[in-house]
Amino acid sequence: MPVPTVIQEEQVRVAEPKIIERLDTFSAPRLVESFDGDPCAPAYTTRDMPVPMPAAIRESAE
């Protein structure tokens, strides 16, 4: 491991094994599954869809 200065052998210590085990647990790979909806699906529901106007009403509105 790089250090900013030259260190002596007596300055080097080994950490407690519990700390290393905890770090190992936190950094272990995890399997995560996520399910996304269809990105090409329309963003509206059938309730939001426009309803075509009947011909008789359309002709009288013009």
C-alpha cells in the first residue's frame, strides 16, 4: 500500500481480524433482481384515451 513517507517495520501493525471480516462482508458482491416495465408501452391507460366523437354530434358542431 502506498504511503506518503518511508515507514519503519515497528510502525506497521495488523488490524483486528473482525474489522477485515466486516469490510469483506460489506464489500461482497450481491445478487439483485429488478423488473422494469416495458419501456415501449404507452404511458396512458384506456381510461385516459380520447373517445371518438359520434358523426351526428361532429356534424352539428361544425
